[in-house]
Amino acid sequence: MIHRKNNVLEALRQDRVPVGAFVQMRCPEIVEAAGNAGYDYAWIDWEHGSFELDTVVDMIRAAEATGLTPIVRVPCGQPAEIARVLDAGAMGIIVPQVSTAEAARLAVASAKYRTAAYEPGRRGACPLIRATGHQTLDWPTYARWANENTTVWLLVETMEGLRNLDEILAVPSIDAIVLGAFDLAVSMGKDGDRRDPDVERVLDGMIERVRRAGVEVAGLLFDADLDAMRVSREHYIRAGCRILVAGSDRRILSNGLAAVRATAAPAPAAR
């Protein structure tokens, strides 16, 4: 019997916005803390995070232990990367720098098994993996369940990807497009300024096109403070995003340390 569930898919079916924790630091305890804080999923950032696959596996375990759905951003979307994190128990992948329909098809095929119901699948099949309970699950049942519950998110974050967005969206079985706002702003020559009016217009247009294609949009709330994050949240929700990732462990820790230090530091003595 398969006990795991995909919180993101369940929340969307309930018309609720799932919120994820963005984890880049080599610390499974941060994932546990996010689970205890009530997040729906953990975005485990293997692309920019300071850790390797063994830590990814520990973070997946930490997510499972606290009821989070583990979703892993792979470094570059190669089939072997995708297979290894899914074999370890990840319930979704996030593939960066997707700029063509060919790259989108490769990502989807690498995340899905070939079954009688899904011929395009190319994920390597092995019944001995952690995701199958170390060969305790019936293979046909597991393969069908995995195909139905493994989410594929694509980061479209370049001008090339923007030009090819409609062709990318035509690829079946894409669950969400992630707005790579910072990279897109760099690609547009805006030096990473996500608030630039031109960048915001492009992002809003992307959201409209993606939702019109029946694909979900994931918005990243990476603002420096909570008030700015609330503004971004409301903007993304109004625009049509139904998945959010809130903050990053590095920013949250830095902000918390600065706030505690400012509170604890005695005021300068009057002269």
C-alpha cells in the first residue's frame, strides 16, 4: 500500500493555494522545521543549493517525516538527475532553464514510466528503489501511481523560453510553469530587477498565457520583507497563480538574525 500523497495536487483539487518552503542550505532540519510550521511542500534546491545527492535524500526523508511533499529542483534536467531524485522519493521535479519544447518533452518523459496507459514515458524502471519501499510495492501499481502523482514543473526564465512558451505549453503532462522572475529580468537586460515595469508586464503576460493553456503557474515570493511579500502574493494571486513558494531559508535566517541582534543590542549610552 502506498501511503505517500502529493500535498500540492490535493490542495489544488480543494481550490486551496499550496505554499512551499525554499531550501538551499545543507540542513535537513530546516525541512523538518518547515513541515512543523505547516508548509505544504519543500522546494529542495539541488541546482543552487550547497549540497549533493546524499543530502537531497536526507531532505526527502525529513519532508516525509513531517508531512511535507518533497519537490526537487534538479541542476540541469538530465534524465539521470531526474531519475535519481524520483527514485529517492521526490514527488516532483523542477527543471531550470527550459527554453524549448524539446527540453520540455525530455523533462516530462524522464519523470514518467512507460506503462500501458502512458507510452511516452522514458523514466528508467527499477523495482529496488527507495520510492518503491525497497521492492515491497507491486510494480504495475506503483508505476501507475507514480505517473499520476509525480509533478513536473518547468522554469521558463529566458527570452528564448518566452518566445517558445506556446510550443512548450503544448507538451502534455506539464503540471506547472514556474516564473523565473530574477533570471528573466537578467535575460531582459534589467539586471535582475523583478520590479521593473517591463519585467512585470512580461510576467503577467506569461501567467495569462500559461493559465489559458490549462497549466498551473508557480510564483516565487522572494521579497526582502513581509510587507513586500504580501504585495507580491496578492499580485500573483490576482494574476492567476495557484502555487506559491514563500521566502528562502537563507533570507529567513538572515532576517531573523538581524532582527534578534537589533533587539538584543543595548542602546548606546547617552553622553
